Amino acid sequence: MNCRLRRLKKEFIFALLYPTLSGDTKTQLLNNLQRLLYKEEDKDVKNLAIILLEKLILDQSIDRGKILDNLINQCCKERSNSTEIKCRIYESIHDILKIENIHFHPSSNMLQLLCVQASNDLTDLHYSIRSVCISLLSTLLPIINMMEMKDGQSNLNALDFLNEIQIQKMIHRFGEDPDPRVRTAAIRAFLHLHQRGCKLDLSLYNLCVTCLTDDSEEVRFEALSLIWVLSTIYSQDMRNYVLDDGTIQNIRLLDDAFTKICDMVNDRSVKVRSKACTIMGSYHQVDESILLETLSQEIITHGKSWKPISGHIKSKKPRFIPTPEGDLDVESAELRILKSSACGAFIHGLEDAYQDVRNAAIDSICQLCMHNEKFSKRSVEFLVDMFQDEIDFVRLNSIKSLHKIGTQYPIELDSELLQITLSVLNDADPMVRESTHGMLGVAKLKSPDLIPIFIKSLLASMARYPEDQLSIYQCFRRVGSTHGDYIERFVPKFFKIESSYISKEINQNAPEHVGHLILAFNASISNPKILSMLPAYTNRHYEYLRIKFPQCFPDVKFPGETPKQSAQSANNDEHIQLFMEHTIKAVLELEHLFRVRDFKAALRSIKYCKSNLKYISHVPLFSGNAKFFLKYLECIKALIKIKQTYMGVNFINSETDTAVNLLTLSYIMEYGFLGLESSARQFLVHIRMFAHVVWFLSHLSKNSDKFSTHGQVVPMNQQMLLSSFNKRVADVQRQFEGHELLIDEMCRIQKKLQQVTMEPTITNITSLFDYILDFNILEIGLNSAVKCSEATIIRPVSNPNPAPPIDFQSQFPLTINVEAEVNNVDDVNTLAVQITLPDQSIQHFRPSSADLVATQPNNYQLKTQIDISQSAWTGPSYIQLKIVRDFQPDIPDLDKHIMRTESTLDLSDAIEFYIWPKDSSNWVRA
């Protein structure tokens, strides 16, 4: 025994190393396992050998048909195999036949033998043999059909039971097997036949109905799937019910199956109840009257409301006892139908004690509402009630479902439903609050008297959760656009308009005033009368707030606007484009002024162009190019400053900072914009080369006392520059192959740096100063539109002093929800949330890919969480939060050393966050 186990252990190790074995070793391993299959008597060893053979069949280089034939032969050795081994062999054959991505050609004779053997073993006394044979026959039938279609005719035709109907009849008997595991296998076999393309017989429906009341949870669970399949195939088939009065009631099988599944919502198993609720949502074509019963608490029998019984039962059958007037006759067929009724099914599901069932019911209600308007109106009340569920995920699911329904059909909220909805605005979960804002945006308030309650609640929520500001304003936008008739009534109250007095101007940044403006201007789209009611100052507020909250204000045409003004507005973009072209022309002329050393004229032109470009940068269509050329002007100004002071006494002290600024600007221009042409990139590489030389000279000059006319060894930083510069020259030659002007100039600088490094004489150093004197910029040649990479932080919002700080226990991290709009970024892997602490230390938090949702090409919505861990502070202080992106400098080590900062670009403005981490003792006292 021990020897055999050791031998099998060796085979097992070989099986693990199978992919790395040679062809001969694989063949030897396979032969050894097959020998064990035939000769081994120990069932444990034989069982493991079968498992290994099953795993080896995935190899395409072996004869799979032979392995399958050997396993089938073993099945036929009835006396030599124990029940455990026979079951193991059947399971292996079944698993092998189910593999869809392998192709082999088993012998038709062996398949015939397998079919006969599996059919005979259906009468085996052990449940596991019967179960696996049922599963095997359901797998064999599609394979046999496939072989017949491929070969035209097969020897398997001789077997009468090898057709769809006979196989189904054979398996049908085991739906009533004494063992629940066999009954489950039978139901699963029918489902497998359906998945493999076999049409199931209608006679299975009665078996499914019986199985729905089975004692076994697994049988009921699988029967739900099978009854759904049959009701899909035979949806229009009619079912007949004979009532006690002799009348026959006809009902579609689709509707009957739906009522049977509805009844399973009352099942004792959570698993079954959850699946029943899930399946109900797929019955989009169920009769509307039956569908509405699922939300009814009346006694209904397939569409007919129950009426109290008066007098005696009108039945000729003497065994029925007369029923007192007003009572229910529990023996009547009409009432017995309640055992499988849709009445109140969804109500039971929504009130279930388990959240999985409640969630499944909400999902199904949502699906059905999308296909039936009457059902959607009936469902609103029940879904709103779920807003008060104790499980946050259930609350969130019901809110999102109602929001989805509202995008398809109108939903109305009365006073009671609105009060329930508004109570959710106090939820601690920001996702729940934001979803509620979205749901309110698609709802219709039944009465105009609800508008003040709605506004007051949302403004109170904003005061409590300032980070919800944008979401609430967007909710105001949607509500205003759908309630134009209601909002008109409240405009005088919003803006304190009185007929006897001129309206006093309200602070345009007051949250309440902003909300009123959003409601009024969006309501004016459907009700233009509102615009004539607004005070004159609201026009100015509109222009200001529309820039601040572009997602919340519509385009409106104010009363009194003349056709001439409209034409001017229509042609505005054209005028700005001409203005932009004129300004760019002046910018490009700077190159000539720079070459002829007319620096005074260049600086005057820079001042003029800078003013124009700042104005143009506010126009979205031209914003990217304007911002890019503003950076270009800063570069030219820095170059002029270096040229003017390069021989002065202040060169050593001032131009180091100028070189750093120039280097930083070049990286901002390259990595902060999309759509740059090759000529623009050459210009920036050229600028960086110049900045390196300036930094080198200013750094070298600080150590000038160490050098003599005979030369000394240069410091380490200069050696690092030369080494890095040599590598960079090679990179530029590959990147800009064919652009000789840039490459030649870099080679000349490389040679000068080598001379200064080897012999730092006055003559060699002066040659570098001559380079600065003779330096001229390359043409930037920017003809295409570029876009500026930027981000807008939506939340959190700043909470500056004197607002109370956000305090938390230092033992636990502070979680901050960050939401931002990121635009014009080609590589999201470079994005990070940067936190700057009071001691000026910096932390970077990388969002995952799941935190970024693409809204347009290169535009993303960022939603992530960051955890800030800090030891206790003695008092509150600020942290700064902003969105940045990484970039890779040309000469990483040197450029980081020169710029003295991280290689990141700011994409957003910094948000100041007032926090106070406290220790546990201070926390308790507070």
C-alpha cells in the first residue's frame, strides 16, 4: 500500500510538472496512469489516477479519444468497481464532455456503450450514480446530435431512446425520485439541454409546478429557472382552470408561470425568495392586471377581485358545508387559486427580513417599471418607503431605481412622499445624498406649495454638507426646468420684489440666492414670462454665476435684447477669432525682435499680447492656444532677462532662479497641453538646453575662485550635467531625426561642455558665455488647436477659518471624498491627488482605474477616497489639496536637482481644508 502511494505521489508530481515535460516523458506518464486505471485495486489510488487523467486531457498533443475510451471501458466493469470509483469515472467523463474548447473524436461504438451503460445505471440504488448518469445523458444528447449533423448518419441511430423526446421522458421520471439530490440533478439536466439548444417539451411544466412545492431547497431553486425557461418558450400557450361553478378560466402560460413564481416570494428559504424576486423582473410581457396585483393587498383571483360569499355555496356537491354570509369559503377553487397568486408579491419582497430579498425585489420592480407606465406610477409609493430602510445599500438601490424610472416615465411626489425623500438628505453616506438629488431632479411635485419645503430642505442640507453644493445646484437646475409654472408664483418672494419699492440687490454669492437664480433661469426655458419679472441686477449675477457654475445655468435671451445685439452675439466667435489671429501674429513677430536684439520693443509687445491673451483665455474655443502662448511669452521674457544681464555682476545670483523658472515653464508647456506639433516640442527642447547652460554657468561662476588659467577639476554637479547631457543628445538625435538645426546646436554645446569639464579655463568658460550672447530661439510654428490639461475639484469644498475645523481622532485616518472633473489628459496613470501638510511635506494618492470614468475622449470624472493619517496636533491648521500629474524630465536626476521640486504639474487650484487631528484624551474632553 505504502509503495503504491509513493508511486502515485511520483506520478502526481510529474502531473504538476506536465507542461515542462518532453514528449516521451508525457507518453510514459500517460501510460503509467492508464495502467493504474486497469490494474490498481486500491480505490484511493485509482481515484487519484482518474483525477490526473482528467487533468491531462487538456493537452492537445495526447490522444484524448483513447483516454475517454479507457474511462468508458472502466464504467462497464460493474463488479470490479466500487460505487465511489464508478461515480468518479462518470463525473470525469461528464466533465470532459462538457469542455467546449477542446476537440476530439470519440468512437461512436464507445459512445453507444456509454449511453447504454448510463441508462442501465439509472436504476442504481445509490443516489450519486443516478444523479451523475442523468447529468451525463443530458450532456451526451447534444454531442450525438452534433455528430449526426456532421456525419449525416451515425450508428447511434439504432438506439430508440437517443432523441430529444425520449431522453426528456427518461429524465422526467427522476423529477419525482425519492432522493432530493436526484430530483435536483434531473431539473439541472433539463436546463443543460436547453442551454445546448434542445427544445424542451411542454409536459415538463406540470413537473416544474410540482417541484416548486418540493421539500428540498435546491429542487425549488432550480425549478424556478426551469419554469422561467418554459414560460419563455411557450409563453402564449393557454392553461385551463375549472372553477367550482363549472366555468373554465383560460390563462396564458406566461401569466400562470408568473403567478407561480410570485408565490415563491413566500418561500421559507432566503435563497429561493431572492431568486423568485429576481426572476419576476424579466416578465416584461405579463398581463397588466396580474402585474398590478403584485402591489395590491386585495384578494384577487387571476384578475378578478374577490367578493364576499352570500348565502350558501352554489355547488351541487354535497360534501361542501354551507358558509355563513361574509365568510370565505376556503374550499372553493376560486380561493384556492390564492396559493399561487401574484397578490402582494412585491410587497412581501420589499418587507422581507433579509436585505438580499429586498434588493432583488427593488431591482425587479425597476425593470418592470421601464416597460409599463401604469405599474411605474403604482410603484413610486413603495420605492419611496424603502428610502427608510435600515441598510444603506437598500436605500441607495431604491433611490437609484426610482431615478432610473423617472428618466423613462414621470413620477409624482405628494407631500408625504416628499417628506420621506427629503429626510434622506440627512443621510451620512454622500452617495445616498447625491443619488437623492438626482432622483428629485426627475420627479414632479404635485403641488406648488411643496416648492418652499423642497428649497428649504436642500439649502439646510447644503449648510450641513458643504461638499454637496454642486450636486444640490444641479438638482435645482433640473427641478426648475420641469416646474416653470410653479416657480413663477414664487419669483417675487425669491427676490423680495415689491411694487412700491426698488428691489434691493442681494449678495450674489449667498447660497440661497444662487439657488433661487438657478431655479428661476431654468424655469424661464419653459415659462419665458419669468425673465420679465426678475430684477435688473440678476442679469449681472447671471453672467457671473454662469461662469462659476456652468453646469447649472442655461443659455437665455433677456427681454429687450435687440436684433442687432443678437446678431452681434451670433458673430462674437468670429470677431474673437480675428482678434486671436491678430494677437498671435504679434506674438510670432517676437522672434524677429529677439534676433535683432530689440529687447525694449519685444517687452512692449509682450505686455500688449499678454493683455489680449488673458482676455481670449476666457473664451472656451480659444482658451487652450491662448494659455499656451501666455506661457510662451513668459519664456521669451525670461530669455530677454538673461540676455540683458549675462555680463553683469548680478548674473551669478539672479540667473540661477531664471534658469529654474525657464526649465519649469518648458515642462509645463510640453506636458500641460495636448495637441502640440513637432516644431513646438523642438522649441521646448531647445529652451531646456539653454536653461541647462545658464544654470551650469551660474553654478560654475560661484566657484570661480577655484579655477585658474591652467584649469581645475570641476565639481560633481557639473560632471553630472555633462554625463546626463551626453545621453540627452543621443535621445534627441533619435526623437528628432532629420531636424539638423537643433541636433547640430546640441552637438556644439556638448563639445563646449566637454572642453569646460576637461579644461575649465577662462577661454573655455567664455565660449559658453558667447553661446548665451548668440542664442536665438527656434520657430514655434503652432498652427493647430491645443487644449490645456486642467482639473476642477468639485468636492471637498474649502472650509476656511472661522469655519470650525474637521476634527478626528489621530489613531484613525481621516477619510476625504474627492470628486473632480479632469479634462484633456492623455494618460490617467500620471494623475494624483496631492496633499500638502502644514510642515510643507507632500503626499501623493494615486486613484485606481475604477475611480476614473471617461466622459469624453481624454476627459474624466474622478471619484476617489483618500485617507490622511496624522499624529495629534496641538491646534487646527490647514492642509492643501489639489490634482496634479506626473511627467518624466529629459534628464531626471539633474532636472529634479535644478528645479528643487517634484516632477509634477498642477492641474487644479488648491483647496484649503481646515482640520485638527486630536489624541483620544482631548477627543473625550471635547
